[in-house]
Amino acid sequence: ARWYPTLVGLEDGRVLSVSGLDDVGAILPGDNEIYDPKTKKWGKGPFHYFPTYPALFLTKGGKLFYPGANAGYGPADKGREPGIWDLKKNTFTKVPGLTDTDQLETAASLMLPPVQDQKVMVLGGGGVGESKKSTARTAVIDLKQDSPAFEAGPDLPQGTRYLNSVIMPDDTVFTSGGSEDYRGRGASNILKAQSYDPKTNTFKEAAEPTVGRNYHSEALLLPDGRVATFGSDSLYGDKDNTKLGKFEQRMEVYTPPALHRGKDRRPVIGSGPENAERGTTVTYESADADRIATARLMRPSAVTHTTDVEQRSIELGLKKTGGKLSVTVPDDPTLVPPGWYMLFVTDTDGVPSEAKWVKVA
Ligand SMILES: [Cu+2]
């Protein structure tokens, strides 16, 4: 029995289920399991303890990276340090450099785009349990280095738990919402959003959301290039914490600036294959081929409790010839795990197309 686990899609299509609470609500000591869709059976996974909803990212070569971000439950002094988990040898190698390591619960984390850069970012987070602490810290680690270590990134506007972070087709990261205190206590929802650019390692202010988002809130990239945010579970409904909170049912949709430049400016991906094999090139009709600058395969998110280990953006090789776009998928299942993806192209002005759904076997 297991609830609040993280499900990590592996390079061969199997799914590793990690941590969680058992049927009486006690945290599992480390008995992880693997589901194989080919045999439709569960088997034993490598034994290792993590707090619930650990953020675990499939990295190049097949090891998992744990930035320390998690969604709580479990003791404060166990399984909270970041490191690299070798599933085959079941070894865990800690990585240095991260600050505010006592505030990794409810932190956001993601593999920065494109995934070939092998950089993982951690944003915000709070103290363990109902702690009042939260941090504005962000940090980035480059896993391509021989001895990877976290380096400080730009601070968030304030201490933030439950930050939503979404990879965008133009290789920026849209972040919004969260609250400064545990579950929005003391009316601490943060009505701010910002766009992070991995190339410059800076935040830029984005349009402010009007609905607060804390615990049990999510944000997803839509196939049309916008971002939907939904949910939130404030513990209290007022500043003095005297009334019970209500589950947030309003959704909001964020339209990035590039989509305000005119509907007819968006490049269009025309007809072409729905399946793409790794290591091969697939070709799509496109009247806009000449002005396309980048092509990305973006994995749809599976996000809950500020944990989204599915989202990733893969840089594709790009060739343009007379009204046709040819994109090449990397020949590496640890970069491109099997499944459905959204194919986006972005033009030289930074305007993205709508997505075309493409399956990588
Ligand atoms: Cu929950």
C-alpha cells in the first residue's frame, strides 16, 4: 500500500514508484517498486529511503538526480540531502553547494530546458512540516561537470513554498504563485509570477495571477502554448487563521507575451508523422519553415504537490528546406524516454507554434 509516491518514468518505459505512506499513514522505509508495462507486473525496486513525493529526475546515462525537493512527511533529518542515485548499483552520491537545505520541503524543481544541458534547478521551499520558514533561494546544478555542485541562482521576490514552475517552448521557465507560510497561512499567498531565463540566469517579472495557489495547486503547459493553473488548499480562509479554508476551484490561464503579438504571427506545423523513432529525422509541412529557429519535444506534465518529474524539453536537430521542416530526435532513451510528446517550434522572434502530438516508442 502506498500513497504520496513519486512515479518516475525510466528510459525503458518501466515506472519506478518511490516513497509514500502506507495504509496506516506511516512513511515507507525505502521499499520502492517498479512497474513494467510489458508484463503488467510490479517488482522490487532498489531499496532507498526518501521523504514523500521526492523530486527524482532521469538524467543522461540513466541515473536519477534528487535535488532534495520533496513534499513532506518523514523526519527532518532523513533523506533530505541532494544527490545522484545510481539505480543499478543502488548507491547514492551526495552533491554539495545547496543552501537552505532545511527548507527543501515544498520546493519546486525541474530539469532546465533543453534537457541536453543536464542542469537541474531548485526554487524556494519551506521548513519541514508546519514550519513558518520559507526561502527565496534558487540554485542550479550542472550535472555535466565531473564533480557537480549547486550554485546560487537569483532569489525569488520572497520566501516561497509551493511555487509552480513550467517549462515553456522558448526555453524559459514560467513560475507563479505559492505562499510564504505553510498552506497559505496568515493570508500569505503570493500573487506574483516571473519568467526565468536559463541563458542569462535571471528572472523577469510576468503578469500577476489573481488567484492564490498554495498546497494542492498545479500548473501545466497547454498544447496551445499557454499555461493553466488550478487548485490550492489554504488551511485557513482569513488572515487571522480563524476560519477554515476552502479548496480553490477557479482556474486561470496565462498567455505569454509572445502570443500577444498577433495570432497570424504564430508559425504552424503542418501535416507529418505522429510517430518518431529515436535517432531518426521526421519531416513536417510548414509554410513558415524559413523563420523557424528551434524545435523542441516537450513531455506533458504529471504534476502534484509541487513535484513534476515528467516535464522535460528536448532540443531537436532542425533542417529547413522549401516549405518543409525536418527534425531529428536524439538517439538516447535517457534523454527521450518513451511516450507522447508535444512538438513545438519557435520562430526567430520567439513566437511559438501550437503543439503537434508526437509519440516516441
Ligand atoms: Cu496532498
